[in-house]
Amino acid sequence: MLIDLRPERVGLGESMLVWVRARGASAVRLDFLGNTYRLLEEQGIFWGVVGVPLDAEPGTATLTVTPLDAEGA
């Protein structure tokens, strides 16, 4: 799996573009700051825009990317 974040780091009130290439995945789920997102797919690349709320806790946050098969697992 290949993950590309643009920009790599964001601050409060900012957003980032996430690209994921996951062979064999029919969908990709992204978890960030307590929210779950389904990324859009275009020509085998999954992508989405994720933002950091102004009222989020300052500091480091974990972004988790999970490729899903046709059954959603």
C-alpha cells in the first residue's frame, strides 16, 4: 500500500489531500481525529480531503488507512 499526504503536516483549521494506492482493495477507509471517511476511487487510486477542526487538540494525531475487500473487511 502506498500513501501520499499533501501537505504531510497540517495545523488547526487546515486540510490535506490523501492519496492511497492499495492493490486488490475495492474501498479504502480512513480514520482521523475520531471520524471515519470512505475515500473516493478514480482509476485505481483512492483519494479524499481531510481537515483538522479549529477546536481540535493541538499536537500529533494518528491517521489510519484501512484497505477493504469487496465484503467490506
